[in-house]
Amino acid sequence: MLLRHAKSDWKKPDTADIDRPISDKGKKAACKIAHWFGEQNIWPDLVWVSPAKRAQQTLKRLNLPKDIPVETQDALYMADRTQLLALLAKIPDGFERVLLIGHNPGFEDLIHFLIGDPKEDGTKLLPTAALAQMVLGHNWQHLSAGDGRLSHITRPKDIARPCKEKDAPAS
């Protein structure tokens, strides 16, 4: 599973990219994705998250069960497809459902690569706080072009349940 961080706040343009927080809109979107996880009862076995503040805040708002191992992976920050594949190859055996929380354009490029789609139509697969679920045909160490199938993309705008600030954990 690939989850793009929630919408970031640009109110302070001089804030370093890695330190930019999520916006109020991003908080509500992350809350919707959190509700989706709970309603679907689909939990990851392992979570790797970018060190960027907006990714960390997105993770916190998911309110995942405490027994799921979570690790900050510096390599996720602004990683390209090649770096993401190298990171995926490091996932230990035994983990079947892994959630990465990070950034575009790397996530979209990885999806297109794994599903064997050349990305020619210019459509945006992962707006902020969107979750892509993929089924992969090989183990983590041997992923290559066309090894995956995109099973579903969940976007906050497609989740009808409204989220209020009190619904989500504080950042």
C-alpha cells in the first residue's frame, strides 16, 4: 500500500520542505483515510514513513493499532522509483501487507512501473492523502516492471463520511 501524505500547509513559504506541516484540509483528508482503514479492517503488517513532517502527521492521524510496527525511513523522503524499489527490497520476509507513507512523483512512478503502464495519459493517480493498494506477483526482493496489479485507489473525496477536527488525533 502506498499512501501519499496529506495536503501540506503553505502559509509559511519560507518553511523548509521537510518541515512543512499538513493543512486543515489535509487533516480532514487523513481522518477520512483513517476511517476507511477502520471500516475496511485492512491493516498493514508494517508501516514505513518518510521523515517529512507532513508524512509523520499523516501517519499520526491514521490512528493505526499500536501493535503495528512503524519505522521512519529517511530514504522515503522524495525518493524516486529506483530508490523506492531498493527500499522495498529491504522489507523483511514475512511481511505481506506493507504501508509506505511518502511522496510524489516517486509513488506514482513506482505504481506505473510495477503495473507495466508507461504513464502516457498524464492523469494523476495519487492526489494528497490517496491510498493505492497493489497486488504484487513476486517477493519484495525481486520486483520488476509489470509485476503488480493496481487493485484500488482510495481518495479522500470518494469517502462520504465527514470528518470533524475532533474525529482525528491531534498533530
